[in-house]
Amino acid sequence: VNCPSNGILLKVVSHLAERYAGMACVTASMDDIQFEETVRVGQVINIKARVNRAFNTSMEVGIYVTVQEVLSGVTKRVCVDFSTFVAKPTGTHKVSLKPLDVQGSVEEMLEYSLASERRRLRLYNEEAFKNLMKDYYYLQNKGYRKPVAPVVLTELMRVVSIELVLPPHANHHGNTFGGQIMAWMENVATVAASRLCGYYPSLGAVDMFRFRGPSSVGVNNTFQTSVEVGVRVEAYNCEEWNEGTPRHINSASMIYYIPGRDGEKQTFPDVTYTTLDGERRFIGAIVRKRIHMARKHILYSRDEGPISVPWDRSNQVPQKNI
């Protein structure tokens, strides 16, 4: 039995962000998460979080998760994530978070420096996605449509879940925990992925996404040993259930795989689509995979040297916060 892998992260770090800001904070976005180990019942999870850098009204929080086997004492890394929290003051006064005074280890100073580059990539992500989507549609209109074997229809794997938000699901400000929403999203996405493979799959990654406010689900595309499941979350007020317009909370893309007995991941069947929305999600999965690989290369490739240098007072320059 696998423990919920992603929802627990935001619950842990929200209090850290509020302690640094001195006011209420909400989760704005999460970067790509790659799960390196599966956490199982009976194992011990160790979650560490720290503020890497503070900007004008937002901050980046680094989250580091490890798992320990009780009997052997062996500790392995589960995942590393970088989340953005935004300060929400009461009233109308403007917020200006205090700058982070970095006086720690070389690793902390390097993360402080890289936080600025990660922020730039977050801001560029949505624009890059739109441009790549246009390119793919342009190629299709020119007759370069990639042939798709009609094996499994994505529309057959859609799942809808309705959850009632109760007091234990919310923080002390009355807002639903971002981690709770993520946990619900993972549960429904797992059902959709299991319908495709006929097996209980493991969550391998979560693509970067943004929270748009305080669901229908279905498989988007398969990539040999992995499958992307798209999740959309909407919120209703109880009195508006019949006639109100739903609020779009957020959308996310989760990557699943089937662990094999010999350590190699098993393959998924090919999928196709029959609707325009299915086509959009199918192409969007390809685009997100390209962006994810490019972002991973930019931030973690060492072939061309580090993307940044550790910060210290000798190379400090004035920075304009946005």
C-alpha cells in the first residue's frame, strides 16, 4: 500500500511560510516533482523545509523528503520540491517581505541563487506552453499529423469525484489545504491510470502547476513506460450547486508508471482521442513532456557548467523585486 505522496508536502510547509511572512500565506504553485522512492505503510517519512528566497510578495520554499526503513535504518531520498507561497495580508495595505539573509552553508547560498532562475522559468512556463501548442496545431494542419493506433480511447478513462470540504480539511484561515486538494487529485488520478493498465500504478512525477483559487479527470497521453493523467478541480458553493458557475481551482498533470519485478518499468497501451478536447489534452501532454525535459536540463545539467554561482556579499547586486 502506498502512502499519499504529494498532498502531505503542502500541509507541512504552509506554517513555515506563514512564520516567515508573519501573516497568512497561500500556495501559488509547485514545481515539477520527481518521486525517486515509493513510501509504504510502516516506513518513516522525514520532511524538511526551508525558505530559499523571498521576493516582493512571494517566497520560494524548498521541500526535501526522505524515507527510512525502520528495521534496517536505511534512508533514501523520496523527492525534492520547490513551492511558491504568496503572502495574503488583511486589509488593503501592500506587502513587502523582508529579504532573506543568507549566512548558511554553501548549499543554502546556491539554492538562494538558483531560486531566481527557477522563478524566471515559472513565469515563462505558461507562455512557452502556448507557443508550443500553436506549433503542434500548425504542423497538424499542414498534414504532419502523427499516426495514432486506435487502441484505447482516452474518453473511456474519465473519472469524476465530488468531495465535501469539512473543517479538518481547512487551515486556521478557513481555506482548504492545498495539500488536501492535491491528495484528492492524486486519488482520482490513480483511478484513471489504473483503468488504463489494469494494475495499481505508482505516481512517478507531478508537473508544475499553479493554484488559481481557494473534477473531471482522464488520461491525456501515454509515453511507452509512463502515462500522463490530467486533473481539473472546480469548486461550488452549496447554495449555488444547481445554478452557480464553478470556480476553477487548479489543473495538474500527474505521471504514473507500472513497476516491474525486474526493476524495469512496464509499457502502457497506446491511446487515442475522438473529441477536440481529447486532442487538446493529447497534444498538451507532448508539449509538457518537452518543457519538462528542457527545464530539467537547464536547472540540473552540469555539462556546460553551473547555471549560477553561490551567493555571497562580494557579488551582491541590487535587485528589483517584482
